Amino acid sequence: MRATYAPSYERDSFQKFLAGEPYELPWMQDWLSMVEDAAREGRRFARVRVVRLSFSDYNRWSYVIPQYNIAAGEDIRYLISERAQELKLPDHDYWLFDSNKLLRMHFDEADHFLGGEIVEDSAEIVRHNYWRDAAWHYAVRRDEFATKEHPQRN
């Protein structure tokens, strides 16, 4: 949902990306290994990224590096922010685990991650499942998003 994130572990790689220099992603390796193992076992990792069509530098970065997530077995799709607003999707990041565990993410004004809040309210979990399903329905795969001028017009 956010146009910018500021995790310290990405800083060097991100700065090299902005400078057009080669970069490495050592901080992603554990995640990619976990996704690969899970995919081999038949488990699914999927996410929707809500983005503005005028990409921030961070959105450009977070559009390039998912090629590694996708290769590992994660399904990442894109939805433009205007469509997300039409769908009345929330303006916060969250993760759903097995459709019954909700982790809402919190960030400060400088885009630093403050932590996740486990939400146990069943009505709130159902609402987030609905939002996930609505976002997924209208989102498109990364390569399709790249080739369409206005990917969410239908």
C-alpha cells in the first residue's frame, strides 16, 4: 500500500539500484529459500502490491526485485491505487496466514517498520479476507502489469 518503505537492511542495495550500479540482495536469501521450500511442499505465497502509476523510486525498486520472489514461487500481483480506492480497500499493509491469522503492519512517518499487530477479532479477519479477495480479483501479474498502459481499466 505504501509508496515508500525504509528498511535499513535494503539501504545499500537500494542506493546502488538508484545509481544504476550492480547490487546484491543478501537480505532476501532466507526469504527466497523459505518460499522455494514451501512451493516444493505445495504451500502458497501470494501478495498484491497496490501502486500508483507514477512510481516512486521505491516502487520502481520493489517492481524490479520481485522477479526473484516470483522465480522462487511467490505469486505477486499489482493493482493500481485508483482501483484500490474504488474497491474501498484499506490503506494499511497486512498479512493473512491461512486466511485465519491477521498481522497488521505499522510504520512511522519516516516509513520505518514499527512492528506487526496480531489481530484476533474474527470480524476483522473476515473483513481483511474480503479485501484480499477483492484485490486479488482485480490485480494482474507483474509481466502483464508491465505491458499494459492502463492495467486496471476493465
